[in-house]
Amino acid sequence: MATSTPPQVSRSGTPRPRETDFKPLVCVVDFNHHRGPEIEHWLGAEDGIDPAVSNDWALIPYMALPDGAHQNEEEFSYFTLIHKGSTTAEGKDVEPTSVFGISCMHQIDSSSLTWKSEEVTRSAVQKAVVVITDRPEGFSALREKLSAVTRAWFAQKDFRDLDILQRFQENLAEEITWSEDERDQYFGLSLRELLHTFKWQTLVMLKCMLLQQKILFFGSHCERVCQVQFSLISLIPGLVRSLRDCADPAMDRYAETLQKSDSVRTSDRASLLAYIGLPLQLFGKGSMFGPYTPLQQLDMITDANTQSYVVGSTNSLLLQQKEKYCDLLVNLDEDTAQVLTPSLKSALTLTTADRRWVDFLTQSVNETWDAFDPSRPTTHGYAGSEEFIRLQFEEYMIALLSATKYHQYIATHKDGDPKLLLADVEGDPASEFSLAFVEAWEQSENYKVWNRTADSHLFDIVEPRHPMAGGLTIEDLQRRLAVQISELHLDERFSQTREVVGKRLADGRTQVTSAFNRVWADIEAMREAQRKRTEDARIAAAAANPQEGDQSKSDRPDAHKAQASVAAASQRAGAYLSSWGMWAAEKKKSWYAQRSTSANEAPAPSSYAIRNSMPSGGLRELKLNRSNTGDEKISSPPRNRPRVTTVSELSVNGTAKAEKPVSTE
């Protein structure tokens, strides 16, 4: 059986490459419809040795096939296992350590298989390919390889052929010799997506993890549940590469072998982080880490020796007793982080500086957010990128550790010489990180390990100042206002309101139209009924009194006679107007004749009057004044208009006289 040895830490604090004899293992887990999930094959194990039996890995089938995995065609799960200590063939003792498993589950229609065993009785076959390694920092590349290999194996449609899986295990064993490097390899859900989803709650989750409380991550998608946890612990520099004690609360080998750094090279990042005391050992004695924890492992997290943990689950049964199982519940289906223990709320309340800092990071992500590629900013620049966010959190952690050491220094020299304090630091910088949080953190196990191994005058190397220390600025207020408005989700609410209002208006318009149609239909029905009743009454009355009916008919006006009378009156009026027009034309001709005669007889300028008698005997006088230039002016004295007798006055008893119009003075 392959074994592993724990890593060592040099006196300078720089981690040495791990000397390990552990070779990656590959196994196949099948879901049997009669017996449940079980391990079918082991690849890479020594002959005659079953790793599940020798290391008590009976829960691998339940970890590899998480609850609800059958709802997806492909699903991943991450979990931790205890690799028990043993003695090698050379007599070398190997201490227990933590190893990590990643599972890729697939399902296929049983009818499409070219060969299937007698135990296949249902329409679908579910299997998982599992890789067990001691290097969780390589999960990013390992996940992609595992997915491709699993798909290729399923594409054969014959699960008896294990050649692809065998070559895959051999390739993993060869990569150990060259995959060791100094750069951190991060994986899973990106920090950009973590900040975009949880915003300021990301810092609350990080602080709660530093306090070593019971944190439960719940979600219906197993891979996302696991990836969020790995992304969160990767915010503490170096922690991903120092998880060898995380599988069992009884393991504490890292803290026992850790040595205090006696030198530092500020130009070497690893040396500086080790001098500061990073990584913090969050998963040591009394604590455990289980990215996916099945219900069969609840006895471990409820054990009295388990004081804190970070675990994930896809089973909703844990939500029914969430107060029993966790202090902080992170629900990924609702994207919320809820503090369930009242005593923690004061310690986890963010200060003004904390909120300004995390709002700044959130804004840098939101301004460069790309929904199609969340891992990269739209500008492809440094601000808002993964490296930018990770270095910002590293700066925050270093400032927190330095401020905590200075907080201790102030407490021991509060009655001493003020000159011993830093001149450029006012007050206690730990207050910017929340004194309630610092006091609660001092009670945790990881603080005790850090305080023992970190230099007491750390603030001489790193300035003990919050990244957002100082007074508020206009930009801070604008940023805070923008974040609060975005948290209200006004756009979503307004869009929903518009949809609801539009639907209500459409429904109201339909109802009003229907009501009017019904009213008009009722009115028409009433009119028809009234007409029918009137007709029925008339017919009934005519049938009851036939004589009165005949008399009423005789009293009715004759329409033909009325039309003849109107036609006769029109003819008489036309004859009168025609005679009057002929008379006026004759008078006009005589008047023009008289005027021509008078003009020829009187050449000298003079005035004369022409008296014309109107049909009514009226007189009109026209005066013509001739000037020396020969122009004429015709003036007419004022007169009263004659009254013309109308046709109605001339009509007497249906007759009319065609006489000339009568005018009166």
C-alpha cells in the first residue's frame, strides 16, 4: 500500500516541497438497485490490498454519489478521508494524514449499452469515477481530466473495459514528479463570482471561519457547494496546501511540528508570510473540513470532540434542524448567509472600515462583470480580476494580524512611556477590525497557535493599519449608496411591478369591456321586450274595440293630401317670384334709357335728381355731381327700406294672388 509522509517546515518558515510516497488511487463506484452504492474496482492499489478496508473508507460510495445526483447527467463531489498510519516495507513509520477525493458521476440509458450485467434492472445506470490524492491544490486541472476520462469511458458503452481508467491512474502517478511548484493553484467557484453573489457577506463568512465556528453550506448542486468552500478557505494564504489535519478532529500534527520563524526576507513572499504566521491553522485539533458530508457522517460532526467544522450538504433534512447543526448557515439556493447563534452577531458585525473595504471590492467586480465569463473582467485589466481580489484579501489578513499584535502591545504598555508607541498610528488600529471580533478570535485554537509562533513585534515589519482606515469620503458614500440600492433589487422589483400592473390593466380592460357589452345587451333586450309589449297591447286593444280602431284610423292625417298641399304652395310661390323678377328687369331697362337721354341733353356740370317710383310708390333720388374733370359722384339720401309682403300673407284659404310686392314708406 502506498504511504505518505507529512510535509516539513524550515526554520525560515518557507514550506519545503512535500516528500510523499502516496500514489493517487482511482476507483469505480456503482449504484446497485438492490444493495445501494458500492465500490466495484480499485486501480493503482497494491495487489491483495483493499484500500477501503485498510483505511476504513466505507463511506466512499455515499460520498461519491451525493444526494440528488441522479437529477443531473453529470455531477461532481469533493470529500476528505483519513489515510491511516502504517509501516512501510522498509520499516518507515507513516503518520495518519488527510487525503482528498474528487468524484465524477455520470448516468446512461441502460438500453444503449452494448453489454450489461444481469443486475441492471432499471432504465438508467449510474456510476462514478473517483480519484483520491493528497494534493487538493491540483483539483482545478484534475477535475477537467476526470470529466474527460469519465465521458470517454461511458462512451464505450461497455463498463468491462477499464483500459482508459488504468492509463489515467498511471498518468496521475507520473505527474507527481513534476507538478510541484511554488505558485498557488486555486480552483472551483471564482472569487469574482463569490463576491458578486454574496457581496459583504463574504467577509462575514471569512471572519466566522477564523472564529472556528460550525458552518454549514447547503445547496441542491453538490459541485457548487464544494467549490464555494474551497474558494473561501483559499482566501487565507497558504491554507489550501496545509490541510493535512482537516479530515479528523483528533489530528493536530501541523501545530505540533510548526516552528517559529527566526528570520525573514521581505523580498521573499513565502518567507514573509511564514514570519507573519500564515497560514492560520483553522482545521487542527477539534475541527474538521468536509466539502461534502453525507448523512452517514453526522455522528462525527455531532461528536463532543468536534468543536468546529466547515461542511457541505445537499440533504434538506439538515435545514429542519439548522440551529442544532450550525452557527452560520450559507444557503446557496437562496444566496444568503445567516448567523444563527445570537452571541456571534456582535463579533461578526462589520465595522465601517470593513464595510467600505468590501464594498470597494464588490464595486470593482460589478463594474467589470461579464455574465458569459464570470472569471474575467470585461476590461481584461487588473482591477477586479482574480489576482486583484486575492491580493486585497491577503493585505487585509496581514493588516489584521499586525493590528492584533499592536493591540496586545498597547495593552501591556498602556501605563508606560508614550514614546514606546508608534508615532504614526493613532489609537488602537484593532478597533477598525472590531474589538468584539478580536476578543472572540483570541479564544479560538488557531489564534493560540498563531500567537505562539508569530513575532510579538510584527507591527515593526507590517504597518498595523486597516486598508480602509480613516474618515469617510464622498466616494465611500456614493459606493455605499450604490451597493445598498443594488441590494434592494429595484430593477427586478420594478420589472415585476410593470408586469403585474400590465396584467391587471389588461384584465381590467377585458372586464370593463365585458361589462359594457352585457349592459348594452340588457338594454337591447329591454327595448325589444318593451316594443313587443307595446305591439301586443295595441293588437289586444284593436281586437277588443274594432270600431274605435276604425275611428282612430279615420282621424289620422292623410299623407298624400299633405304632400299635394305643399306642392301647390311651392308652385304659387315660384310664380310670384318669377313675376317680380320680370317687373324688376323692365324697370332696370327704362332707368338706363332715361339716364342716357339726360346725359346727352345736359353737357354742362349740374346736379339733377332722378325720381324712380318703386312698386310700392317709394321715391329714390340720385344726385350726380359733375366736376371739371368729368368725374361723377352718385349720392343717395337715407331712406327706409320697403316692407315686402311675404307669400304667407298673400295666401288666404289656400289661394295666392300674383301681385307686385307692396312697399310702404
